[in-house]
Amino acid sequence: MLMVVSFGISWPISIYKSWKSRTAKGKSIIFTLFIWAGYIFGTTGKLLSDELTYVFVFYIINLLTVSFDMILYFRNSRLDKLREKQQCNS
């Protein structure tokens, strides 16, 4: 449970940095996809094994925050490309 809670604290920090920086540089979408897949497997495992405890809520919250961080990655990648295009046209 402490691992899931620790991750739960880390993702909002990552989201804040992604939101403020408006760049995808330094982020790895592959790493994030593996974390996201881990939460998918974890929630699926909990559902299939009928082990729905309060920890399941943290799995869902973390899955949502990782998903939002991935959305920001794609937004920031688009912004990076727009900036590069503007610099080339200048």
C-alpha cells in the first residue's frame, strides 16, 4: 500500500511540472506507458481476484493521474513541435 501511496504523491508533482514547463523534453513516454500498463494490470488483477479493498481506490487515482500526465506529454510534444517550427520560420 505504501508503494501505491508514494506513487500517488509523485504523479501530481510530475503533472504540475509538465503543466508549468509546457515541454516534453526530459520525459519518457515509454516509461510512462509501462507505469500506466502496470496500473491497468494491477486494477485488473484486483478485480479478477475479488480483492477490492481501500487500496483499490489508490490504484484508480494513480491510473487517472498517470493518464493525465500522458495527455500532458502529448500536448507538450505538440507545443515543442510548434516552437521548433516557429524558430525555423524566423
